[in-house]
Amino acid sequence: MNMEIQEELAYLKHFGLEANPFPVAPDVEHFFLSRDIDRLITEIVHGILTRKGFMVLTGEVGLGKTTISRKIMKILEEKGVETSLVFHTSYQDVELLREINRDFGLLVDTLEFGDLMKVLRDFLLGRNMEGKNCAILIDDAQNLSQESLELVRMISNLETDRQKLVQVLLVGQPELVKKLNSPELRQLKSRIVIKQEARPLCREELKDYILFKLNVAGNKGNTSITRKAVRKIFRITSGNLRQVNMIMDRILYVAFLRNTTKISGEVVKEAQKDLKPGRSWKKHQVRLRPWFAVPAFCALMGILFFISSFHLADLAKEMSAFFFSGPVVTESRADTRERPGAERQNIADVSPSMQEEEVNAPVYLKEKPVPKSLRDFLSSYSLSKFARPFDRALENGDFKKLSENILQETGYQLIIMKVLPESVRENYGVLICPASRGEGSDYFLFWRPRLLIHKFYYGYRGREIVELQKLLAKAQCYHGAVDGIVGSGLMNAVLEYQKRMGIEVSGYPDRRTVFLLHVEENRA
């Protein structure tokens, strides 16, 4: 395995990814359905199914027109429409007609226009008699000559007394509109029934898109992105999907080099510098610059000399005082109305017996006592044995290993929230602590989950997904089939529910989302 492959695998593993979430090539399988894209796809598909005839989809470079057209083709094929896709618009005139026939499965050696049109017309008439609809989709249609566009008009004229034999969709850049506005193509323009334009993502949709792409690639909501980072990405890309994919690919690699899964404004800033003209796009490793080696060596020698000047006992005393003096905790309280004996306490409260033990303990064994409010909170759930590790987790902000151990041993799942609905406050014992990062408070509680989501990506099928679909349907967020299959409709339902509840919008049904769905179900 060469170095580049190893580097790529390490990069994906760091974020828990199974594939690159931001590929440059069209990704129909992991398709993000924004409101604008949903609207135009619905309009075009409806136009084709109702045999409207001639349609046009335009948009600037990088807005996902090719991906949208592939999605439309997939929907049409699922609905029984026979399709012909032309994506090499280097074909012109008669060659274009032959390419259309070839994609319909009509193999004809001749390049005679009359013969090719007869073969196509006979095919379309046969399908029409069988009650089937047909559609032709031409990508990058702005490259077609006027003669080729006139040929397309002639094809779209194939019809019976009651309906069109074939529906035509031209997909292209804004230059296509200029061509269609020319006097020579006024007959073609007059036949356009539906005209849609692809638009960039708005800033609100941008974060949804980023988290959606991460989660369908296997991230499971483990990567967070700050508002400042979203603003910077939007300012750089203006919501252009191709540019978003390019900058996000670089952003993830910068985050990987920094050993973080949090996408901050600084990470975006560094990634933007790497993509500026004149800088190498090649992924790099952080290396110690030669000019930094001499000062660093001198500083190290000075530190060693300084340490050697201390007496060993004094050094031990200094280190003990440094490492065992706990951080100052301002306030925390537990709201556990449904739990007996759980009262609001200051997290610094300590029982007299513990204070006495602390005074008599040797200096090198001193450890900050567990606050009474925390002990009462855990006791209400019969989790007193986890008091010390929970207290340490409060200090370092890392609850991952602790929560996994508690779930495995007791069946209780730890829920940490920034916003606490009143229904939760009334029915669960809650520990309230000052937020470890930023302003506000963190709310801690435990529950025994009836539903655990371990996998959630496009196309995944599982019994647990059926339960999730039912919960989201009761919450009036999911309106699709309860089939146990993860699709774009279910993913968008998760996003909608998270926005409604004011929790972090990740697009992944994490423990907070599932917990609140069950709380809401019980209220109903």
C-alpha cells in the first residue's frame, strides 16, 4: 500500500468516514434535496410524466445540474419512463440523432437523416401503443449548434393526435438561454413549456448540506461546524456546490492535520489559503522548519538548566501543588423533581466527613472531593459507583468512554443537552453545570433507550429504521413510506426535527434526537 493510500485511509478514519463525502464527480446516490432542487425536480418530472413536450433546465457552472439531471433520470426510470441520455454534446446534427437512437437501444449503421428519424419514430410509436412514455435528456446543451437545436425541435414535434411521443429536457449553462433567444430558434423557444433554473444554496441550507454529506459518508454526527465557519464557507463559495465540495475536502484535511473534528473559522481560513492560486493543492504534513530547530534546542536546554537548579524535594512539592490543585467550579445544580432526595445543590458542596478525610490525607494523595450535588444526581439513578470518573469527565469535557461504559454496564444512556424542554425537566433528574465551552449551561440526564441507531446512511435498511420513521411520522416530520430504508426524505425529516427542537443540526439521529422523539411520543 503506497503512502498516498495510507494517508487517505488515515484521513477518513479520523472522521469515521467510509468514503469521501465531497467528491468532485456527480453523486446521485447521496443526493442532497434542498427546497429549490426539490421544487425544480418535481416540476420537471411532472412535466415529463404528463407529456408536456419540451423543457429546459439552466444554471451556472458548479450548481449540480448534471447531478440533478441524473436524479431526474433515475426517478423517471423508476416510474417506467424509457430514457435516452446524451452527455457528449460534441455530437452534432445527424450524429446527435444517431446517439439518441443508440441510447434507446436502436442500433443503426446508416447516417442518413431520413432513416434515423424513421427508426426513432417507429420506436416511439411502438412504445406509445404499449402505454409507455419516453424522454430524451441532453446535458451541456449550450454546446449544441443551431442546426442541432433545430433537429431537437423536430424530434420534439413527433406526436400523435392526442399527445407527444417523446419529452425533451435540455440541460445547460446560461449561454443556452442566449442561443434560444436568437431569431433563428424562435420556433424552438415557443415550444418550451417548462423552464427551470438551478440556484446556489442559501446560507441556512449550506450547513445542512455539509452535515448531510458527512453523515451519509459514515460520520454519524461526530463532526461539528461553527457558525463562523459556515459564514466563511458561504462567503468563499456563495453556495456553489462544486466550490463547496472543493473547499470542504481541503477543510477536512486541515482538521485532520490539527487532530480535531471541529470545523472552526481558523480551519476554514487555513484551507482557503491552501487553495489560493500559487499554492500547492497537494495534501501536506506539518513539518518542523529548519530555521526553528536552533531556537527550539536552545529553549529546551534553558528549561533543563532551570529545572536542575531546584532541589529535588522542592521540585516534588511544586509539582504536587501544580497537579493536585483542582479547578475552580463556579456553580452547578441538579433539577430532579421526579427523583426522591435529589435537591438543587451547589457543586462545590462537600460533606463534613469528606472534608475531614481531605484534611488528613497526605498532600500527594489529595484529590478534589466529588460535589454533593453530583453524588445525589448519580445516586438517583443508582449510578453512585461512577461518581469519580463522572467528576473527572466534567473537568476534561470528555464523556465518550464514560458514557459507553455506563451504557454497557447498566443500560443507561447519558444525554447532554444545551437546551432543556420543560417536558424533560419535569420527568427526569437533571444535573445543570456551567458549559465547558462557551456561555450557558450543560444539562445532564440518563435514560434507558428503547431505540439505538448504529448505522444511518443512504440506502441502509434495518428494523430500527422502521421505528425511527414511525417516531418522525408522529412528530409530523416524515411523510414517506415506513419501509425501514434510509432515503433523502428520512434524512431531511431528521434535519427538520432537529431544527424544530433547537438541538445541533447534524442530519444524523444521534442520542439526543432519539431521546426527544421518545419524550414527545410519550407526551402525545
